[in-house]
Amino acid sequence: DCKRSSSTWATDWPEPKRNWCCENEQVGCDPFNCTSGLRNVNQWSSTKVAWCCRMRDLGCSQGTSNNTSSADMFNCSAGLALWEHGWSS
């Protein structure tokens, strides 16, 4: 069932389920291709770097991996009230 737990697909679904649901129902698709451009991570957007490092353990800077909590990487409360205008895409 691709609709069940769709908000936590990135961490909770096994890869075969992610692949099937993405291909067949367009649910659970990675927002980034984390294997593309690994030799040029410095050219990735900060959003792609953060997502790929946290979710796929790819593109992490030295000493960083998906074992690092997102709280260590970002203060998601900073600018929250004005996120639509202040946060980069």
C-alpha cells in the first residue's frame, strides 16, 4: 500500500517498496538523484547535500554522515515564521 505511511517513506520503506511505489504510483520518489554527480558534490545545492547525506549517506562532507542528527546540521526553527520569504529553495 503506497498511501500508507507515505509521509515517512524515506526512512521507513524498504528500497523495493520505494522503487515500486515511485514507478507505479508516483509516491515515495526521492527528490534528488544522490548518485548523480558524486564527484562534484561541491556543485550540489545545499538542500540536495543535506537530503542525500541524511537519507542516503551520500555526498556528506568529511566527518559527516547520516548518523549526524539533523539538529546538528540545521536550526529549523530559525526564520520559521517567515520561511516562505527567507528560506532558499
